[in-house]
Amino acid sequence: MDFYTTVLRKSAGYWIALCLDNGIVGQGITQEAAIKQLNEAIASFLEVYKIESDIYYTSVSIEELHEFLTVENTRFI
């Protein structure tokens, strides 16, 4: 089993889970749902990553993490 560092935050009524190791996100009504979506997204990514040679990913930078944690809820009218 692989372990990943994940940050959760609530935004506009949804929980968002961000994997700091690869920048993949999941979203759900509950924290558990967001983590489940994130796990599924990571599993899908890893399947493709194994067969595609030109996929690049990197960990989330401090600046990106700061933006993720500080962006306020935005509502579009």
C-alpha cells in the first residue's frame, strides 16, 4: 500500500482533498467521500502512468499549497 500526504479543506459546501505528492484532487460532500474520490483518481493516474512514458508530475509547491489553503469561496452570478 502506498501512502500519500493529503490536505483537506471545505469550500462552497464540498470537501476537497489535495494530494501533495502529485497534485491530484478529489471532491465530495464529506471528508470520507473526498478521500475516496482522491484514492480513485490516484489509482487511475497510476494505471495510465505505468503505460505512458511521456507523463510528468511533481509534488505541490509551497506556493501552490498556500493558494489552495487561502483561496476564498467564489460565487459566480
